[in-house]
Amino acid sequence: MHKLRPGVFIPVVTPFTAGNKIDFKSLERHVGNLISSRVNGIVVGGTIGEGPALRVAEKKQLIEFAVGLRRRMEKCFTIIAGTGTQKLSEAIEVAKYARAMGCEGVLAIAPNTNNQKIVEGFYRKLSKANIPILVYNIPQLSSRISPETLSRLVGRTNIVGVKDSAKDPQLLRQWKMQAPKAFVAVGEDTLIAQGISRGSADAAIPSTGNVAPRQIVSLFRQARRGGGIKKQEQVNRIISELLRTGSFRGALKEVLRARGTIRSANQRIPPKRITTYRRRQLLSRTHRR
């Protein structure tokens, strides 16, 4: 049995210093704030954490940092490691390291192909790392993963479920129809209430949680009781402010920098420039949340 349980797992941004190295002091403050907000866990090295721009050694450092911080904090929270790569050899290396360090699972993006046989083969090979794995369905960045493919993997391999960021409510409902035992996490922040309240999903992995963890936790809890519509509308307004800048990840970092959580809003993945007007507008509406 995998150790993943229903809850909110925040895919944390990766802060960088002015010299473009991982800023672990800022990351410690950020993760500490998230855990204090009662999120159930974190994802390190994911897409929002600029995993594709991190070297394998740096991904291992993030994993070691997260596990060490959990030990020092003496808190019980789930750690999921993002492989952040479409290269099978690197994904296996990261997954094996995550298992050795004591992470509860791995989030793995698929190779960039629409051939479902290739996608399935990729995950079957990765599954041999012997750690619970969530496939990452994000067709905006890589291949689409079909519910039929997931159904052939769950229960037969160490693939335990999916993070779905396809922005498709109908698809979100199909995962458990095709693979009833799958652990499904909502990756599209605007669909949390819909996915959780209707039983389509077990968890949420929302990027917006970096700047609004309490609102996300409250939304998730209300959705588990069959509600959450008004709270979802509140979260959607925050999402709109972040999207309005034209750089979602950059906006998250700008808010965290303004709050004093991280020291720099630097990004490794070439960012879209946020205008001074949009930055002021964003911070005036979100930085105190």
C-alpha cells in the first residue's frame, strides 16, 4: 500500500539567490510557513519549482533538504519529489534517491509523445524504482496521458495515481471511472471544489497554495464536506490576479518576495517580464493574504 493520503500538497517554488543558486534559507522559511498553514505536504522539484531547469544533483539536494527539514521540525508531512525531466535515466535516478531518503512518493512528467504505448512503457520502467509514483498529466507541456493507460498501470506497477492539470472537468471525472483504485490529485487550481466535492479526486496539488495556503486548505476541507463553492470563487480571484501579470510563477515569487519569505524573485526558466504597473497591482491585492 502506498502512503499517500487525501490532502493538500503544495508544489513549492524554488527560490534562487542573486547568483542563481538554490536559496535554502528562503526555502526553509517558505516551507515552514506552508506547514504552519496546515497543508498536508509538499512537492519539491516540480514544474512550478522549475524542475526542468535543475540539475539532477540539485534535485537530490532539494529532496535531502526537505527530508532534513521535516526531521528538524519534528512535523509529520508528506514529501513528494518531482522528477522534473522527460529523460528516463534521470527520472529513475531521482526516484531511487527519493525512495532512499524516505519520500512518500514521486511525481513524474511523461515523455513528449502522443503514443500511449511509449508513455506506458516509460512509466513501467520508472516504476522499477520501487516508490509510489504519480503520473503527471499536463498536456500543455508534455504528452496527454489517457485514463485507459493509467488503468493498465495502477495495481500492476508502482504507479499509484495521477496529478491531472489538463483543465478538463470531464477528464477529471474519468480517471476513477477507468482506474477506481487510482489516487487522483487535482492539479488545476480552479477545479478543486468540483473535483473533491464530487469524489473525482482525493487530493489537490495547487500552485496557488504557495501564496494562499490557508485559503486552499479551507477550500479543500469544505469541498470534502460537499461544499466549497464560495471559497473556490475566492481562490479563483487570487488566481486571476496572478495570471493577469502574464507570468504565473513570476507572480508567485514576487508576492513571496514582497512578504519577506524569499529574498529574490529570480527564475531560471526564462521568465515573462512583469511590468511595473502589473507588479504594483498584484502586490496591492495579494501580498498581505
